[in-house]
Amino acid sequence: MHVLLFLDVSGGELLVILLFVLLFFGSKGVPEVARTMGRALRQFRDATAEVQREIEKGAGEVKKGFEEQRKTFRIEPPEHVTSQGSMAVPTSPAAEHPSASAPLAAPPEKPADSASNGG
């Protein structure tokens, strides 16, 4: 029967690794090595959790800013589109404001008097 362990290490391989650690660090050094590895793993997990919190915080700020911008710049449908989505007949500006279609009149010119010219 094949038992899979962490990183696909079998029982015999794990025994060789533990024997190497015991020979290299001694019986008194093994608990210290285990403690150090545990602390390192905890610091790594804390660091990854902090990064994840920062990413979520940044994403929340971006989402909040987007929602504020969306409320500020509410897009209204054009006036010529009805609520059913069909196109309505656009009215001409002249029908709404008759003076809008009339050309601008030039100011009246003063008649040129020969007496006022001085000569």
C-alpha cells in the first residue's frame, strides 16, 4: 500500500530526512530547529494574510470610488429615446422656439447725412 505524504515523500524517504536532521543538529538541536521552522511558517502566514488584507482594502477603496463616481455622473438616456426604447420623432428647434430659427437681424444703420459729414 502506497501512502502519500507531504510533497509526495514516502515513509522511507521521511525516515532518511529525519535521521539526517537528527545527525546534523543533534538531539538537543531538533526541538530548536522545529521551533524556528514553526515561527518562520507563522510569520509567512501572517505576512500573506497582511498582503491579502491590503489587497482587499485597496479593492474596497477602488469600488467605493467607482460607486461615488457612478452616482455623480449618472448617465441619463437621450431625450429622443422613449422609455420603451423606440425612437421618438425629434422636434425641430424652430417648433420649440420660433426665434431660434430666425436669422439674427443686423442692427439698423444710421442714414448718412451729408450735413453731418461736414462737407
